[in-house]
Amino acid sequence: MDNLIVFFVSLLLFSSVYAKYDCPLDSICGNNRFDIRFPFGLEGPQKLQHCTYPGFNVKCNNQGRVVLNLPGAGDFYVRNIDYLTQEIQLYDPPNCLPKRLIDFQLPPSSTFKAVFYRNYTFLTCSTNLITSHFSVIDCMSNSTISTLATSSMTLASSMKSLYNCSVNSTMPLPVSWTPQFEVVFSTDLNNDLVLTWDEPNCQDCEARRDLCGFKNATTREIQCFDVPGTANTKGIKIFQIVALSLVIPALTCSMAVTCYICYEQSRDSRRAVAALQNTTTGGAAIAPQPESTNGLDDLTIESYTKVVLGESRRVPGPNHGTCPICLAEYHPKEIVRCIPECEHCFHAECIDEWLKINGTCPVCRNTPSPVHVDSS
């Protein structure tokens, strides 16, 4: 059984084959808080083509900024990459994203897509007529003309009539929040551009904190890889789980058996002590039990000395004031019988019944010598 357990644990621990991940774990550009890993790949002389998914090439410029080129939309700086949600956060290098969004178009073949779209109306108003209630797009405004954007058609109509604003255009713009959070007043559209991607889907790998990559260099099939150096850790975890599942029940059973054995031994010890007390000090009210059926005949028993107790109730020989068999105290005029050889005395009726079924003294277990039995 033990050999079978060892074999089973060894099989679970060593039978797993861990795939090898031969791409860089991550790349760093500048002081960005995110790393660059699959599906993204940093362009450079040491770039490995099978370590970057097509369309996910990024560059690191001289200022230590990560640059992503979107076909048809140009270059954007990368502020953050969330690999678990598969979202990338972009901002405009000249810091005028609203102006870029007016002409922002992603082709159908694009790797990335917007999280949501919402219609915005761009208005041009006289700067001296705009109050502080409205958010102005600073990079598209000057001292005389202010540019605003709103997703409310009602507000756009009111601005035309009340402030003599002109409507430049209305178009869908990519946004990162859901449409139910409708903004009534204008916005400066200063939030970053958030895009997402569906392929490749590495969310399962990220959730397990594994690495994602191509299964091999000739196919686009995706596979999860163990982080280098953690294969042994996973093996140890498997061993710990299996060991606990086997050891804990075994320990529980062993403790239960040990407790049962201790209990039985303790009970036997208590029984032995109680029996000894019954035959020596009268500590328990249980009469000693005969050990055999080899008793004495009536003539032999009658030959043993009888004594009638006086008022002092003094019993001859090494005896106490109680009968070791019935544990009752002696009283005056009671008849006691004493066994020769050891001189232990008992109530006559008690010892007579005992000796008929057991020829030994109930206290010391001595047997009368053959000479005495023959003489009697």
C-alpha cells in the first residue's frame, strides 16, 4: 500500500511536461509603469518575429515613450496597457486629442477597436460670450474663438440660438464609458483614447498569471506557458496537495487507533487496580471473582479454625476490621473462619462459599499445603 502511494504521488509530480517559453518575459521603455510583452513587441535589432502578434508592434522613442502607430490614424503615445482586460490607453503627442478625433477613422481590418462610440457636435463660439459653465477645448481655441463639444443635441441648438455659435460638425467619437452616463454640458474631450482588441485572446492566461504566446514559430495558435522558474513550484504545489490529501486522513486514522488503544489499556489498568483494592483494602464494593473451579470439599473447609468475635471485634492474624469478600464490618458474636498457612480471616459464610469453588485464599492467593489438606 505504501509503495502504491509513493508511486501515485511521483506520477502526479513528475509526469507533467511544461512547455518552454523562449521569448523575452517583458521589455521596458523609459519609466513607464507597464511592461511590453505578448501580444505586443518592441521593435529593435533583437526583435523576434514569433514573439509579437501582427499589428502589435510598438516603438520606444528617444524620450522613453512607447509609440503605437494606428493605420489611418497615425502615431499615439501609450499611457498604459491592461493585459487582463485587453485594453490600451493612448494619448496625443501634441496633447490635442480632440483635434485628432475629428478625423479619427479605424479601418475594418484594424487590430484595435473603440470600446464605445458617441455622437458629438463641435461648435465655434465667440470667446467673450462663453461662461464658465462650459468646457472649452483649449488646443482648438484662441483669444477670440472658442471651440466646444457636446453630446447633447438640445444644448447644441441652444448654443446656436443663445450665443450665436456655429456648428462645425457632428460625428461619432470613440469613448471609454457607457452611453448611459450622458453629459449635458460641453466637454473638452481631454480623456485618453481607450481601445481594445479581441485577437489574440490571452485573458485566460493572464487570469492564471501565465504567459501567452504562439504555440510554435509557424502557426498563430495561442498557448499559455508557465513563467520560467515556476514549473518546479507548480510541481511542489501538486505534491503538497496530494500529500495533504493522503497524510491528513492517515494521521487522523492513526490518532484514532492510538486513542482507542490507550483507552482500552487505561480501562484494563483501572479494572486491575479496582480488583486489587477489592482484595486488599476493600476500596470497591465488588466481591473478588474466583479464578478456577478447583474448590475444597466440606470436610477440609470445616477443618479450618472458626472464631466467635467478642465485643472488641478483634480478628486474629493480619486482618482488618472488615471482611475482604463482602466488605462488611465485623460485629460481636459473628463467626469468622481463618485459612491456615496465611491466617487471613473472613466471615464464615463468605469464605465457605468461596472455598467451595476456589481452593486459594482470596487475599494472598496462597493454597494450603498438601500436608495440611491430607491431615484434615
